[in-house]
Amino acid sequence: MGLEQLWQLQEIDLAIKALEEEEEHTPLRQELQAATEEVERLRGELAEAEETLKNQRKRLKILEMDLQKNSDSRTALRKRLYGGEVSNVRELEQMEIKLGLLEKEQQAREDETLELMEAIESGDEELRGKAARLQEKETNRQSKETELGETLKRIKGDLEQLRRQREELAAHIEPRLLDRYQLLAQKHGGRALARVVEDVCGGCGVFISSAQRGFLFNPEALVYCESCGRLLVKLSDHD
Ligand SMILES: [Zn+2]
């Protein structure tokens, strides 16, 4: 009757189904996706931090020039104020007021310069940290990519081999039996056949009636489980 071969065919079909599911649902795809997103996010952060630093350095240069200008103005003003050229009291007063304003401005610029230099220093350090983290995440992403590629290649190779085996095996089984198998397999989630082990149906766990038990030893008989309807197989290498 070829039931043993049909059992083997079912084993192959189940293995093919498991591999197809693994191929479709391998968690490696999501892991790679997550790793890629992480790399993109860090790249964005790094670019943003670089932009901030660039602007801070620009601002620092402007401040340095302003400070120089302020210093030059104060020197010139002091020279006139204390040089004795100007004797008009009102004018002298105005010059003093201006000098005071320039000194105030200088103090503010110096404070900002100091703050900015500190910000640049810590920004530089942060940038180096981000760059190192990005490198690490990129390495991780690449290894996920390699792992996924290898997994898919292995599955593909295994599937090709199993499909060849199935074809060879199916050629030796009666078409009528194959049709029966396909119908039952659809009904029972790929498990059309159930082994009988110690008089129990391996598909549903129900005892086989004694009347059916006798037929199991008839190689010409197709015996179905009265409980679940699966085709029963008594394998010669078992009990
Ligand atoms: Zn059953």
C-alpha cells in the first residue's frame, strides 16, 4: 500500500513547511531592520551634533573679533580721554560713559566666550562618543546582515534538497493514495497520517478499536482513526 512511503512523504512535507515558515518569519529580518534604524538614528544625531559645533565655532570667531574691536576702541578712547587734547567737560563725560559701556560689553562677550569654549569642549567629547557608538552599531548591523544572508542561503539549500527528495518519493506512490493524502493533509494541518503506538492514534490520542486493530496488519487496508479521521500507519520499526 506504500503507507510507509507516504509517512516519509508527510515527514518531508512537514519539514518543507517548517523551513518555509522559518524563511518567512525569521526574526533576523526584524533584527536587521532595527539595527539599520539604530544606525540611521545615530547618523542623524552625529550630523546634528557636528552642525551645532560648526555654528558654535563660527560664533566663537565672531566673538574673538568683537573682543579685539572692543579692545581697540577702548585703547583709542582712553588715549583721547587722558591725553589732554579734549578739555570740553561735556565731551569728556560722554567719553567716560562710552568707555563704561564698552567695558560692560567686553565683560558680556568674555562671559559668552568662556561659556562657548566649554560647550565646544564638551560637544567635541560627545561627538567622539557618538562616532564610536555609530561604529559599534554599524558593525552590529553588518553582522546581522551577514547572519540573515547565511540563514536564507541555508534554508534555500535545504528546501531544494527536500523538494528533490519529495519528487523522487512521490513518483513511487500510487496517485490515488497521494490524492487521499493531500485531501487529509489540508484538513489536518499537514498531518494526514497518524502513527499507531501502543494501540493509540498518534494524531488525537484515542485508543484504536480492536476491530480496526486487525486491519492495521493488512497491508492492503486503509484504516482511518474513528475519532480524528486520520489515516493510520503501523510502522514496522515500531512495537
Ligand atoms: Zn485519531
